[in-house]
Amino acid sequence: MGNGIWVYFDDTDLNNTQNTYGILGKARVLSESLDSSVIAFGIGNFNEEEISALYRYGADEVFLNGFSVTPSGEEYAFIADQVVSQYKPDLMIFPSTEMGKEVSARLSITQRAGLTADCIDITRTQTGNSFIYSRAAINSSIIAQIECVNSNTGLCTVKENIFNSLISIYKSKSEVKYYERPMTWKPACKGKVELISKREAQGIETIDFTTSKVIMGAGRGLQKPEEFELFIEVAKKYNCEYGGTRALVESGVLKKNRQIGQSGISICPDIYVAFGISGATQHIAGMKESKLVIAVNIKPDAPIFRYANYAIVSDAVSILQQMAGNY
């Protein structure tokens, strides 16, 4: 191995640069034991600050298009295919964005390479010649470890915000490299697929967990509507974002876009406070990168305590009442 670990990014997801920085950090860790480098491979249009930040967060090289492109999964995948065929990276990591999923899926076909989706971790095999991809399986009840074989380049997508970024001091900006325009691109499905129109969805709550320093999580211990209302009251009082477990979503208490876990969102705040959460594997997968975890649970043997920096054995509602001043 030695053709580098490549991190794909594009200009359709510039609102979540922290996700790219986290993937770069993971690539940096994977490359430390190899005679290898980390290459940030971008398609689209980027400003100087966006490019400089890639070096600070773990990239050895930044590789960009020196020509204009039109945002299109088919065109972006065509460019990626030409670049991968020429440079043959050991591993290419994609974000689990709409564009990242489409480009990686198309690339998997053209490169005849295995693709593991929605990874929550990436490690190396004992021999060091391949990678092990971890992801949830069987309705998120287990964590499967997958190795892709018989391909020169490994491909995977990773869940949003599953990895923490490195401290922003890795290296200063170097000279950006540009890849040449591939052979003329022609849509394979011209005349079969046509974008008629697009519009922004209305009435959908927009939540940015990436900028939240403190996030509160609710679990099965807060299933009564009045208890969950108290939880939200406390979150607002302390200016915290909030989410919860799949159990609350299934009971109708919590909206799906606030579900934290393998089948929901992944978070990496400075502080995560878990109220009435037992600590199922599915939930842990979505919050394990939190820098500090405070868990409140009435059961002293709750699995969540194994991941907590601070454990409070108490009824979650009573703690929330004290925090709200209702005691």
C-alpha cells in the first residue's frame, strides 16, 4: 500500500465542512502507520480559506479540478472514475451526503470495487494490506465488520459527523495540485433523465448539530409527554440542542430528524448529557465521538455508564426538575 488515503469532498455540501474535517482526521490516523499520505480530492469551486483549512485539518495534499464543472452526480462520478483509474488510491472515503452516495455508488460499478455504506469506523487489517469497515446491521442490532477484497481501491461512505476533527494545526497551506480535465464527458442517459424543476422543501425543521457545543439526549426514561416537555424546557433554558433515542421516535414523542444513533444522526459535541438513556449499541454508535459524556440513569448498571465521563445514578426527571428550578 502506498498510493494514499483519499477523502472526497465537493461543493454541494459546503454547509458542513466539519464533517469533511472529521473524515480527514480519521484518514490522518489511518495513514500514520503507513508509508502513505492523505489527499483531499475535491470537485467543484472552492475559495482560498476552504482550501487552506483542508491542510490544517490533516491533508498532505489537496487535489482539485482546474476546469469548470456542473453539479451532477453523473459528471462528478465520471471525473472521479478517471482520477481513480490514473492514481489508484488505496482507499477513498466519501461523506454520506446525497452527492457522496451517488458518486461512490457509480464509482463502485465502474471500478468493480466493493463499497461499504454508512460506516461508523474504519480500521486496518492485522496484515495491514486492507481495511475493515464497521457499520450497523440487522436493524441496527449488531455492528458488522466488513472487508472488501479483490479490488485495488477500497470505497466507503461514512455517517455524518461520526469522526472528530483534529486540532486545526496539522500543517500550513501548500501548493494546490490540479488534475487535468478527463476525456470529454457525455451523459450516459441523455434523453432518459431530465431535471424538470426543483424547489426548497417547506415546513421541515432545519437542525445544525455540527455547531452545537452542548447537546442533550432523551431516552425511554422520559416517554411521558409532560416529562419530555420538561426536557425541552431545560434544553432551551441552557441553550442546548436536543435529540433522543429511536424508542422515543417510535413512540411518537420525538421527531425522526432528532434521532441520535446509527439509524439517525451522529453527533460529536463538546458535552453530551444523556437523560434516561440505557445505552443500546444503536445509540452509542451515534454519540461515541462526544468529547465528554454525562449520563443520568436510575439503574446503576445501565450500559451508558461505560461510556460516560460522569455518571449520575438518579431519576432523570428529578434532575431535570432541579435544572429547571421546579423543586
